[in-house]
Amino acid sequence: MMLLVVNSGSSSVKLAAFEGTQQRAQAQVDRIGSGGPPDHAEALALGVAQLAVPARQIRAAAHRVVHGGAELTRTCRITPAIEQTIAACATLAPLHNPPALAGIAAVARLWPGLPQYAAFDTAFHASNPDVATTYALPAAERARGVRRYGFHGLSYAAIVRNMQHCYPNGVPKRLLSFHLGNGASSCAIVDGHSVASSMGFSPLDGLTMGTRPGGLDPAVVLDLVARHGLEQTAQMLNRGSGLKALGGSNDIRALHAARTPEAEFAIAHFCYWAARHGASLCAAMGGVDAITFTGGIGENDGICRSNILNHLAFLGAVMDGDANARGEKALHAATSRVAVWIVPADEERQIAIETAAAMSREGQT
Ligand code: ADP
């Protein structure tokens, strides 16, 4: 029996079929509503056909949901009440939750009665202390959920799980983890639990990203809104900033290849701010024992890894340049006080594992 893992974006659907912890097939359908399938239901049907897994073998569907708000802090079965809560969180994550809701509705339409589960990118950070999540804003704003949540949690939970293979006798106590892809963030993890994240109320905060600026003085946002209006500002901050704005592309490979001063500055900015936020997260942990890199850039870009670690050398992290150039799993030099690892992203399997756990809690297996 298979579990269908569904990752719905605004214009794409990624699918993976899992049998236990083994991924048996994957598929991706792009350009929903712009030349490809007209909607998420059609895209899902196409994707499932690509998977070539007989529909009768699909036992349940599990959706990646970006925002679970303060309430949804672990993977759970989607009931009408849970769906309503996810919809309510869409006001906090207007760009991120609606595609997941479209995916959930599409599965319900295609396979009425199929059990559906939701796994949340915010959930791993539910362990953050109040001092880390609270904005110093008036009580009324805090009461309606304006706080830091943190994202990329499924990726970080997978890192903690996979680090256990590197350390059978116990994962290092204080782990600074970088998820560096189009979206980029960093997370402070103590004893396997998130204590702080570079992302906040939304996935806009923190590191310089592919098309998002990372941390800004709120007065900049006020200025932009006054000048350009809300909608255009949201578009600029989500799609028109970051590496793309500084260097001309959100693809770091293109920036390395371009070799223009703007492209080099964009890469330098990305690495500098990754290190600045990383060091701040180390303060939240009182130090650091190991650093991990994941995501398209974290796993593949030795130049960025090396640049970020150079900024963090004062913490006692010494990289083995040859291991880094070869993209080996362990990157620390023998003299390094801090271990450094590449840990491949493994979010889909994390969703499958958490969903299997939720099903067994509910007696579904
Ligand atoms: P997303 O956050 O959309 O899942 P990815 O994790 O795929 O994105 O990361 C995208 C980024 O990773 C891009 O900047 C891309 O250039 C970079 N990247 C992907 N593969 C490589 C590679 N082999 N070498 C260097 N950079 C890479």
C-alpha cells in the first residue's frame, strides 16, 4: 500500500509515492493555469498518471502545508475542522496555504473518502521559547497571531533524523542548520528541537534568498507600500528581490557563471547574511557543536559553503577544502572544533514518516 505525498505550489504540484520509508515513484506537473493544466485537480490527475501507481494502491494522501499557525503543531488527519484551521492560517500565509488547500480539495474530488493528512513547515518550530517567537508589539496584535513561526521545519526535522546516521551515539547538542535553496533559512536546534529560526511571521525574513530580500527594517516596507501600494510591494518582496534583484538571476549557478561585479556582490551578500543570521542563532544556543548544509545551494555549491564557513571561523569551524570541493558528506578538518556536514534535503520522506506515525496513533495501520 502506498502513501501519496503532495507538495502543491502556486503553479506546480510535486508528487511522491511512498511504501513505508521507501520512495517508489515521483512526478511533477508545472505551469498550472499558464499553459499547463487549468487547475490543481487536473494537475494532480496528470501527476498521478505519471506516477504509474495504481490508484487502488493509494491508501492515503499527505500534503505539505506551509503554515499551521499556533494550533497545528504536528502532522494530523485532515478533518473539516483542520481544513478550516488551515484556511484560517491562509490569512497569515496568503501566498503559501491556498495552493495546499487547492491540493486537498483536488484529492477529495478525485478520490472521495481517501484519508488525507497535513504536515506543516511551521510545526518543528513549535518548541521555540516565547522569547524567540514574540514580537515586541501591542497585545492586540500578538493576540491575533502576529509572531514568529519559522518555516522549512520539515526539512530541519529530516536533518535531525538523518544526522542520527552520522552519530549513532547521539546527535551533537547544538546544531546550526542552513537550508539554502530558492528559499533560504537557518535554524538553531538543541537536543533535536528547534529553539530559533531566521524566518519569522512569514518566510520573507532572515537570509537573502533567490527572490526575497531577507531581513528589512520595517520602515523600508512602510516606504515601499506608501510609494508602490500593497500589492506591488508584496510582489516585489516575494518575487523581485534577493539574488535576482542584486545580481540579475535567482539561480546561483548563473551568478557564478556571469562573473559580473553585480553577480559577485549578490553571492557575497547571500553568504554574509547567511553567516550573520547563523551567528545570531548560535547566541540562542550558547554556542555550536555542528553545522549542516542542505538545499540546492547548501548541497551543491562549495563556494558558498566555504564563504559562509569563513565568516563563521571565529566559532571554531575549520573546513577541509578538499572534502568541500568534492562535495563529501563530512566537511570538517581534523582540527575543527565544530563538525560540518552536508545533509541532503529529505522533506518528502519526513512527511511520509510523520504521516505513518499519525496513522498508527489513530489506529489506521
Ligand atoms: P527550492 O527552494 O525551490 O526547492 P532548490 O533547493 O532546488 O530550490 O535550490 C535552488 C538553488 O540551488 C538555485 O540557486 C540553484 O542555482 C541552486 N542549485 C541547484 N543545483 C545546483 C548545483 N548543482 N550547483 C550549484 N547550485 C545549484
